Amino acid sequence: MHSPVTPSADTGSKPSKSSEFTNLLIMLGGAILFCVGVNFFVTPLNLYNGGAIGVAQLIRSILIDFMQVPVPEQIDISGILYLLLNVPLMYLAYRGVNLPFFIKTSLCVAVLTAAITLIPIPKVPIIADTLTSCIVGGLVTGAGIGLCLRCGGSGGGLDIVGVYMSSKYRNFSVGKISIFVNIVIYALCAILFSVETAIYSVIYVAVFSITLDKFHYQNIMVQVTIFTKVDGVPEHIMKHLYRGVTEWKGDGAYTQEETNILVTAISKYEIPLLRKLVLGLDPKAFIIYNEVSSIDGNFIKKL
């Protein structure tokens, strides 16, 4: 069993600057897409998002509707409130997760804050039917945050807490803390506004969550089996993916030639890098990917 080693020299298998820039653009585009979904399909119907955005929206409604705080109609202060809620959470991202995650999440939070605040909210809902608007809004916002997570960042808020907790505790998932907070949010919606508002908001978040899962696959675990005649592949996997590798020798039944058989476990989002790395070393390598529901032992959940 080969254990992960600390990387040294760059062999050129790491993502290029152009691909990193492309990922950054996709991530920020996803953040804007999320805000478009919220401001166009959710807010005009007086519905509420889940998570930290939902908390910010609730605070906004309490300030404006109940406390009569004067706020310009063209500005949605939930974006500013969301930024304030994220200040302590960003510290957690910096200290408790990793620097790339902190940087990307900071950029996402900045874009989310600006977009939610400045994107105009239609005075008349674009889609009059509330259920249809919930579905469309959930599809758009789920795709947006899914793209952010897929590119290594997050929308901030509870995503940071969930990622931190899931990296520390094996049986903890990003969704568990969101479920608890969302129950509180929608209970308050039912009490302060109406049961109908709470129900439609729950429908919206359900569609959002399903869509998010389709886009965000980075915590799906994959067993990879590699057949190659080239030596040194395990060292490259450990150097650039920081994943352990098990290796043994086999013989091809047809060619009767000796082959290196490698087995490793990775997150699904690491597949493109692994494929590029292995095929760059051996274009004739044979790679099998198998999704697994769980892994026991020293498997690190990474972003």
C-alpha cells in the first residue's frame, strides 16, 4: 500500500492556469445564476430561501415589515445582511478548511452579496403560478450553487459549516445542518407570515436541493482500478491527488505480459485530473471507475 506523499516538483499534470481561470469564471457565473433565480422567481412571490440566505431574508422582512425600517425599494438588503452573517463563517473557512476554499468562497460571497443587492426584483412575478415559479426557481438556484461547489468554492453560509464538520466527522454531511436550520426558518415563516408561504418555500428548497445534488458531485466516492504497464504511476497519483494507492502485479490473459494493477479511492470531482494524469503517463492505460456508497478507514473528504 502506497501512502500519500508531500508533492515536490511539478510534472505538468496539475491543472493549467487557463483551466483554473475557467473554473473561476464558472464558479462566479454560478453565483450570479443563483441570485438571478432568487430575485426573479423566489423573492417576487415573498418566498424564502433556506440556509443563511433565508436567515438574511427573514431579518430583512422583520426589519422592513415589522420594524418599519426605511429601505430603498430598488435595493434588497438581504444581500448585505448575508455578507454580515458570513464574516465569522469566513474565518472558519480560513482556519478550519483550507486556503483555496477560503479564497474561492470569499469571491462567491462577494459576488452573491453584490448580485442579490443590485439585481432588480420584478414588481410583478415573471411566472404568476406560485408552484411553477418554485420549480423554475429551484432549478436555477440549485444549478448555480452546484456550479460553485463543483468548482471548489461554495455559496458561503451553512455550506462552510457543513464542509468543515464533514471534514472533521465521518458521518456528518453538509445537508444535516441545513435541514435543522431550514426547519427553524420555515417554522418562523409559518408563524410570522402564513402556512402557505412556508409550504411553497419548502417546495422550492426541495427542488433546489435535488438540482444541487445533480450538479455537485464532489463528495461522491469512487473506486478506481488502473491497469498500466508503465512504472511510477502510483507516485504521481500520491503527489498530485494526495490519495493512497494499492499496487500489485498481474498478467494479461491474452498477451501474457506483466501489468501493474492499481487501486485507489477518490472523490468524483477528482476524476478529470486523475484521467489526465494517468493517460499522460500511459495513453494505453485501462481505467475502471466504480461509485461506492461509503468508505471506512482513512478516506479524506476534500474540496
